[in-house]
Amino acid sequence: MGIPGREGTALQGPPGRPAPVAVTGWLCAVLGGVMILSAAVLALGAFARRALEEQGIDPLVSMEGTLDPLSRMVFRNLEALSAIQFLLGIVTLVIGIGFLRLRFWARLALEILAWVTLAASLASGAWGILVGLRPDGSGPVPSPGWVATPAAGMVLTLAQCVVCALIIRYLRTEKIRRLFLRRSSLSGL
């Protein structure tokens, strides 16, 4: 099918690849690229913070008291976070390319990635709620917008969970399973 009047475009792809498969593959590939770039920016931020700390300057020290424990942990471990995000970006990019090429392994890999993302989203969302409700007052220091931060976090967590559930459901449809099985039997993979 493809875009009317534009046969042979990137959205069309190999014969037998429906547009939703192309869109899913491209979104994974683009998201992987964005994650890789974002990881590079995080690494640069971590490098800059380390360099400033070595000079006796920490621009975030005054802000750390107002942060929730999760945010404090993120700021203290920017290097590890950037490395993890870089690896996830590469995995997402590779899965997206494999999905575009209708590789048998790509459907399963994308489903696993969706399950891992769903579990991580639920765990971080639950942890964020539990930390915010701690009776010892170790949660975030109230400020004029303190309700907006947990609410936005819950909305984003819910949106991620819904998207992951929809992806898993889509990947498990008979049509998608047959498409990837047929393609793998034709290519010998």
C-alpha cells in the first residue's frame, strides 16, 4: 500500500510489510537514536559535574535538599544512568532495524523490551509513590508545585504502561506472528 502516489517509499518497505509494522520499526529506530543522543548529553553533564566537583564547586548541592530520593540518586549516578541508557538505545535501534527488515527475532525482542519497560515503569512508579508517602518526611520538600511533580510522574508512568501493553498485544496478534514466521521461513532465519 504505502502512501498514495508514492510507491516504493520507506514506509512501503519490503513486499508484505504492512504500514503499522513500518511505523513500529521506524519509531523504535528513531527512539533508539534519541536515547543514544540523550545518553551522550547525560554523560557530558556527568563529566561537567565531576570537573566542577574537582574544583570544589558543585552547582547542584543547594538543590539536592529539595529533591526526592530518586532524583538525588539519579544526580549522583549520572555516569551509570548514561551508560544504561546508551545500551538501551542501541538495543532499541537494533530491534527497530530488525523489525523493519521483518527479522524473526525482532518481534520477540521487541516484546521482551516492552515487558522490561512495563516492569521498570511499574517499579519506578510504585517506588516514587512510596517514597513520596514516607511518614518520616524524607520525601520531597513541599514547594509551590510539589503536587504537580508526583502527578506528572504518575501520568507518565501510566502512559508508558498503556503503550507497552498495546505493543505487547499488537505483537501477539496472529497477523503479526504469521508475518514474521512467514518471512523467517522464506529467508532461512
